[in-house]
Amino acid sequence: MAVTEDPLALTTGEAATVERPLGVLTRPQGGNGWRDWLSTVDHKKIGIMYGVAAMFFFIVGGIEALLIRVQLAAPNGSVLSADIYNQVFTMHGVTMIFLFIMPLAAAFANYLIPLQIGARDVAFPRLNALSFWVWIGGAIFLNSSWIVGGGGADCGWFCYSPNSGLAFSPSHGVDFYAIGLLITGIASLVSAANLIVTVLNMRAPGMTLFRMPVLTWMLLVTQFLLLFALPVITVALFLLLFDRLFGAQFFNPEMGADPLLWQHLFWIFGHPEVYIIILPSFGIISEIIPTFSRKPIFGYSFMVFSGIAIGFMGFGVWAHHMFVSGIGPLSVWAFSMSTMFIAVPTGVKILNWLATMWGGKLRFTTAMLFAVGAVAMFTIGGLSGVTHALAPADTQQTDTYYIVAHFHYVIFGGGVLGLMGGMYFWWPKFFGHMLNETWGKLHFWTILIGFNLTFGPMHVLGLQGMSRRIDTYSPGFGFEFWNLVATIGAFVIALSVLFFFFNVWKSRRDAPNLPPPGPDPWDARSLEWMVPSPTPEHNFDEVPVIESDDEWWHRKYGYDENRNVVRIATVEEAAQDGSATGVHLPAPSFWPLVLAAGLPLIGYGLIFNLWLCVVGGLLTGIGIYAWALEPVDDPDADHGHDHDHDDHHDDHHDDEEAPVTAGDEEA
Amino acid sequence: MATATDAAVDTADHGHATSTGISNTKLAMWAFLGSECLLFGGLISTYLLYKTRRGPGPDNTVIPTDVFDIPFTSVSSFVLLMSSLTMVLALSAITRGDNPATRAWLLTTSMLGAIFIGGQVYEFTSFLREGVGYTHNPASSAFYTLTGFHGVHVSLGIVMLMSLFVASKQGKLRQEHSETVEIVGLYWHFVDVVWIFIFTVIYLIPVD
Ligand code: HEM
Ligand SMILES: [Cu+2]
């Protein structure tokens, strides 16, 4: 339980100079270096931490991918044993999905949602920190099974029962999988509730739902998907864990259990998960393409409603993952139909992006290249996806490399490329300097070529009948050539990732000698471009008042009598004036970290020694207790808000008067 | 838990301005409960799928429906439902500013919840004695897991109520904080409503 925090009403800044007693329960006052990061509740810092950690796990998952491809480069590969191979591809999938692409999207969500809606922070800053620490605890826990668990999970990323039962998977890998995903699930759930409340409740005056940028909309739909999909996999994971730890009989067919139960529960979560992965990227693309086409997004409301439709329909099509599991012809028919329908709103989006570019003044920056590349690759993946919707075709393709090609085109091509574009786009906002464009373009072209070299051939391999998840193959089936090409492609992708990291390093080194990017380097459209780069701690000097969609753009441009677009204000003029004195921000706190640290310990305890559970439980308990007792803000902090804002928006400042209310929330 | 700090009191009269007019905490509770629906949905579906699945061996063929004591469970369900009523009374007491009554109703609600949990413990032990073990067959695994999850929810609710009680004793829970009671109440009512579903599914729908 915790106390509701109101980010608008709490103080740092001048309060940091006030003398206060030291004690366990005193809130840290924000400082420098690592302590600052460990105790931060600033949504921007949390976003950056998500991003850094996600990129770390991208490398981990990438190394696993390279191992897979080395093993398969030539027939009779013997780099990995069959057993290790199973662990490597399982952990590759799990890492890429739960520890790379979802947290990378969370990085954007955390950083950008408050800025795009004109808020000072998320609704519950400390809960936000909690989400991050819980997630990272779960992530480390999951991967620690390589070291302390006798290897990774070996049941595939969807861990079908009874494969994942003790009989077929006796090592601890699956326990780590189940507990690790439960922990990261808590993190996503808390964060989803937090961000939903943020979007619904914390919007600046005038920021109606239908003036919100498409990115915020897509992230909102994503959070709802998380909110409703995660509990279903939570149930599945609990049941699996109870089977394995306490001898329950949920997935043991010999005792009369139904082997399809896991599949249903998993895919009711798993299919929405596909959209949890892809929608943030769609949102990012919808910000980048209008900016670099110098046109508003075409069909804004179609964009929003198709996103919502995808969200709803995403829950109705799960069983297309189960066509070959014997669910019966009627179900197959129904799910086949619904799956084809879901292609419609997705197609709407692609047409809208094309229409946005049509006749626009296109600028092919790196970000734009990534966005367009993502649309193109996603379209290929989408088309091969529609062929699965046809149950007869699926029966042939499923569990071959055709499907491996398909989902990489969707989640890597559509998802990861879009997010990469987002990094180039918002990097100046995040860090106050641009990424180098030359290296960025090199990064883009190598990743695009490498990507198609890797996954293009997999279509062929799949149609030739190469099974998914085989650790090796014999010569003579005609698999040799395309496998070699795919492996070479994987190393080209690896090279491109090195280019990216080199670019990050170089741009940072060069930054002091280059002109600072200013608030709005791309001449963009949404509110985050109004504030300085990098974003100051208090986000907005004045909470902005919103009068139209694309507010920021309309502040810069108007129309002359011939309806031509003319510049009406410089960035400096359009950016809000006023100064940030008396802005109140939430004070940092260590308790989210303490609370989160207990959870992995409970996990280790369940697997190895119950005493660890006690220690972990105590840590979590102390965290909750101290959190609850921690003053929402220091009692001596000044809660008289500063009322002397000096500009024309004065009558809209009700929001800043928001009080600190004590309330309860699940911690 | 409900820690109403002085800072909160200072500013509570400003009125909470959010875009929807619903406070952040209350909205977050609604979101959380929305997600809980799916959690219980998954557990209830699992139970429905498994409720007649007996194990193959001689020792593990008894399933919960063989040994139900419907009158007993009906009484404890009634007790739980009454606790929703007392929860409403607690809320109305605090909105009136009647702190002693608030405490009394909070305590009553927790007691009723505790009686329900006591009944569940009794039921579990008597089922065990009659040969329905957690690991015996899918039906019993599903039964204990579903009702167990609900029991944990009720227990958490009791912890919340007692924390409110303590806060009130310390003078930190006053009329201005009635929304805190309301939010805990939302949770409590939710847990009660879920029990109605569980009770119907497990005890009232006949199995053949
Ligand atoms: C360098 C880039 C990548 C390469 C070379 C690669 C390669 C592969 C290969 C060959 C498989 C099939 C393994 C098997 O069936 O035996 C696979 C599986 C998978 N990959 Fe990737 N991958 C890459 C990036 C990604 C990314 C970025 C994601 C997600 C964001 C991803 C998600 C998955 C998933 C979910 C599986 C399924 C694992 C399973 O079968 O349980 N991969 N990958
Ligand atoms: Cu699907």
C-alpha cells in the first residue's frame, strides 16, 4: 500500500537546500551519480533506464541468435548440443520479447507519454520506479538460470505443456521461466495501470483524447492490452508453477489434465502480445512519417480507431496458433475468419502512412528511413501472416521456418525497426545531442540488408520443409545454401548493431563541438518538441494549454490568405515563456528498489531454499511498510503553490493546484 | 497502507483536478480490478474445464463435488456478503465524519472477512480428511487453486481494512480521507462479487 503521489504538488529544487535530519525514513533529496539513478522517480530517467537495460538484453538475445545461426550454418552442426540448442532458442525468444522489445517500448512510453500530453510526470511516480526495478529484478532472475539454474528454459518461448512439465523438463530452467515471467508481469501490470491513469487523468488543459498524438494513443491501447492480457498468462504461469513445485495436476495428461489448457491460456495472452509488441512501433512511425513529410497524419481518427479495433480484435483470434492442435473444424473456421478480418485495420494503417507521404515534402533522415523500412518489412510479414489465416496453408507452414520468417518480419521488421527509428528521432530530446546521420544511415542499410538476407531465405527453407526448432539437419535436403545465407545475414545484422553502438559513442564524443540541437531539431509536431533538449526535470515551464491537434506545429505555422502554410512564430516565440520557479516535483525514494529486490529472492527461495523466501518476503515487507510511512513529501516542504505565473494561461492552472491526497493503491 | 499525512490534510480542500474528474487512485483501482476480472476469469474457466476430472488411481478419484457441504458454505458466503454491507456503513460513517463508527464498521467488516477465511480453512481441512488432496486430480487442484486465490484476496483485503483501522486510531484517517475508505471498499466489494461467481460455479451448478 502506498500513498498517492501528486507530481505537481511536491518539491525538489529549492527544498533540496533545506536542512533535514538524517534517518532511514528520510527521503533522499536527489543528488548526483548512481544514487540519483537508484532513487529516481522521474519518468524520463526511468525511461532511459528501461532503454539502456533493454539494449543490454538485445545484445544477450542477439548473441543467442548468432549461436543458433552458427549451429545451423551448415549441415550436421555440432557447436551446440541438442539440449543446449533448445535452451538457446527458448531463451533467445523469451529474452527478445520480454526483456528487449517490451521494455524498449516501455522506455518510449515512460519518457514520452507525459511530455506528449503536457504533464509533469506520470500519475504515480514511485510506482513507476517500482515497475522498473521489479522488471529488472525479474529480467536478471530469468537470465540467472544460465548460471545457477543448470541452464535456461528449454520448452520454447511458449513453453507448451506437457513439454514444460517435470517429466520432460526436469531442470530448473522452466521454474526460472515461470517465476521470472511472473515477476516481469507484475512490473508490466503496475506500469500499465499507472500509464492508463496518466493518460486519462493528467492531460494538460485542452488536451482532449482526440487531440492526443497517435503515439500516445497507440501506447494507451498497448497498456490496456497489457492490463487485460497479462492476468491470463499469470494464471497459466501459476498453474504451471504449482504443477512443478507442489505437484498439482493441471498439465499432466496421465491424471486426466487437458493438454490444450496451457495453449488456450497462453495464446489468449500471446496473440494480444503480438500487438503489445507492434503498436508502440506503429505509434512511433505515425510520429516520424508526418514530421518528415511535412504533413499532418492522414486520417487521424482512422489511425486511432484502427488501433483500438486491433486492440479489441487481438483478443478474438488467439486460436489461430492452434489450428493443428485438434480444436475442431468449427473453431478452425471461426478463428480463420476472424484472423483475416484483423488484417483490415492493419491495412488501414499502412494506407494512411502512404497517404501521409503522398505529395509530402519528404526528408529521408535516418529516422524516416527506419520508419519507412519498418512499414515495408511489416507489410511483407503481414502478407505471409495472412497465408496462415488460411487453415489449410497453415497446416503445412506451421512449425517450419516459414513461420520463423513470418514472425521475424513482423516483430523485428515492423517492431524493432520502428523502435530504432524512434531512437534516432528522439535521441536529441533524450540526451541533448543528435545521433550522427552518416553512421545512422549506414546502420539502417546494413540492418535492412542483413535482415532480408537472414529471414528472406527462411521462407524458402520453410516451404522446402525445414522444421523449426531442429538443432541440426542432414545434408541432401537442399537446406545448405539458404541456411548459409541466413547465417551470413545474421552477422550482417550484428555488424549493423555494432555500427549503432559506435554511433552512440561517437555522437556523444562529438556533441560538444556541434551546435546544440535546440528544442525542435526536426521541425516536428507534438508537445515534447516544445521543451528544451534534453528535457528539464520539470518538463514544462508552464503547463501548456492545448488548442488543436498537432498543437506545437500550429503554434509555429499558420496560413496566409491563399491558404499557403506560413511560419508565424520561431521556436523561441512558440515555446512557452515564463520561468519554472516554484515547480513542485516528487522527491526521490529508495523504497521501490528495496521492495523490488525482495521478489527475485522469493523466487530463488521457491526453487532452492524456503529460507530465502523469508528473507525476500521481509525485504519486500520492509519496502512496503517504509514506503507507506514515507511522507508523500517532506512535511516541512512548502505546499503553498506559487500562484504568480506571469502569462496568458492563468485561468487554466487548476491542475497545478492539485493537492496531495492520501489514498491507497496496491503496491 | 492508508497513511494520511499532514501534507495531505493541508491541501485536501483544494479539490483534486484531473482530466476525468476521478481521482488518480480511484482510477488506478478500477484499472486494477479490471485486470483482476481476467485473472479470476482464467481460474474459473480452468475450474469449469476440470471440475469432473477424477484421477485414474484408487486413492485419487474423489473430487471436491463429492464432498461438498453446501449449507456450511452458504452460511460463510452469507457472512461474506454481509461484510459488503458493513463496508458500505463504514464509508457512510466516515463521510459523516463519525470516526468511532467508522472504526467499528471497519472492524466488523474485517471480522466478517476473517470468519469467512476461517470457514475456508475449516472446509479445506475437512476436504483433505475426506480424501480430496491438492495433488490428487485436476478437479481438486483447480478447486483449491481457485478458492485459494480468492482467499488470499480476502486476506489482503483484511490487511487493508485493519491498516485503515489503525490509521483511524492514530487520528490519521478523517472525514477528508473518505475516498481512501471508498477505494478499499471498491476492492472489498469486488472480492465479494467474485465470490458470488465462484460459489455459483462450484456449488450451485450441478455436475453430472
Ligand atoms: C539478429 C537477429 C535475429 C536472428 C538471426 C534470429 C534468429 C532466430 C532463429 C533462427 C530462430 C528459430 C530458432 C529455432 O526454431 O530453432 C528464432 C526464433 C525466435 N526469435 Fe529470433 N532472431 C533474431 C532477432 C529476433 C528479434 C529482434 C526478436 C523479437 C523481438 C526475435 C524473436 C524470436 C522468437 C520469439 C523466436 C521463437 C523462439 C521459439 O521458437 O521458442 N528474434 N530467431
Ligand atoms: Cu496470433
